[in-house]
Amino acid sequence: MMIRTLSTLECTKMLAANRTGHLACAKDGQPYVVCFNYAYADSHLYAFSLLGKKIDWMRENPLVCAQVQEHTQGRGWRSVIVEGRYEELPDRLGHKVQRDHAWAVLSKHTDWWEPGALKPVTPPVSDDLPHVFFRILVEQVSGREAAE
């Protein structure tokens, strides 16, 4: 296997071309990793989720890591790692533009809401919604590729 480092542009293109990855957060020294669906735009990974452990943990410690991978020919693979910061996009004054942007970016993809278990109300109008829209600010990105 030949392994090479991906350029920043190659990493960004891979983030934009994919929709699923792994999101890692940590609390009190304990890591936690989950699959998540996202859409990439303007140096952010946009996503939404129901309330739960990952949202609780990211609220407490906004430093996160995400990983996206692709399988290529044979035993080949490509992987991108994002180091970033969790930013919640609540349905409140002062966040409307960012939340509407997240909605627009995510809704470009068919059935974008399915992984969140329940389709959000169009447009989102209340803090009572069970969904949390958020984005990960991409602060650092790196990647590798392996080919036979």
C-alpha cells in the first residue's frame, strides 16, 4: 500500500462530496463517538440532531473532531479528519440568519432529515422543537489516502 497526505483542497472536496461521518466529543476525559450526517459549506459541517448525549457533551465541551472516509479501489481508502468547534444554532433572535443558512445547506440533499428520526417543521419556528441545529467550525483539516 502507498499512503500519501491529501492537500487541504482535496480534504475540502471530500468533505463536500460526502454526507456521513463520525463525530467525536469528550466530557471529563471520556471520549464519545457517533455516526452523523452533515452538509459541508463555508468551512462548516452543518447538522441537526435530537437532544441527547452528544448535544449535552458538546454544549459542555465544544471542541470536537469529525472523520469522513471513503473506500476506493481494492483495499484503498481515503480519510479526512476535522478538528473543530461546536456551534449551536438555536431558534432565537440573533441566530436566525445562521439557522436559516443551515436549513438551506442541509435541505439541498434529498431526505436530509431522515437520520434525525423526525422531520423538522418547515420552517423551524419554536424552541419547543426537539431538533438542535448546529455546525462544526472547521479549524483544522487533514487527510490521507492509501492505494495498492
